[in-house]
Amino acid sequence: MIVCGVTAEVSISKLFMAGVVPGLMLGAFMLVQTYVGAKKLGFKATKAEPFKVRVQKFAKAFWALLIVVVVIGGIYGGIFLLRQKLLRQARSMRYLSHFLYRDIKIKDLWDICLDSALTTAMIFFSSSQTPLFLHIC
């Protein structure tokens, strides 16, 4: 959305504000769809985890959850800009997944970088067509 907003010269904050109601509606529809699908397939409710297990799982996910707070606080607090935020977030997630959670191995980095480059190329190609579309319409 940010790339498309910059390309189309539209305020990014207005784009985010315009997406709140559709986002909430989409979330509500997904909740209903999940509930109906679970009932249709006969899924049973699971028992609640004990409080101690919940605290352990929260402690394990704490650093990943903290990134959201740091990023949003950094932007609104004026500590760093949007581009810096994206770089810090990507670097932080790489360090967390490699050193703390041990999900990513060194040999996996090439495939991850290749997938990221392909996704970025698709987004850039799509957003590069926006001015042409705006000119035609």
C-alpha cells in the first residue's frame, strides 16, 4: 500500500484510514467463515491451557511481539523514519529467527532472499503500472 501510495501520489495516512472499515469488515467475514466451516466439519473446542503454559508461550513470543511496539513507537515518536523502520524490522526478525528461535539456518538465507527479491519485483512491476493506469483513466 505504501509503494502504491507513493507511486500514485496519494497520502499514505489517508490510504490507511480508508482501509480501516473494509479491513474490519473483511476480518468479521473471515471470523464468520471460520466459525461456520469449523461447525460444518465438526471441530470440537479444545480445553484452555493452564495459566503457567500461557505465560511460557507468551515469554517465548515476547521478543517477536515487542517488534511491533518498537516499530510503531519509533515512527510515532519520531525516532526513525518509515524506510529505517522497514530495515530495522527485517533485521530484527532475521536475528530473532536465526539466534533466538533457531528457525532459519544459514543455508536457508539464499532461498529466503530469492523469494523476497521475486516478491519485491512483482510489487514494483505492479506499482510501476499505476501512473499509466491513472493517466488512462
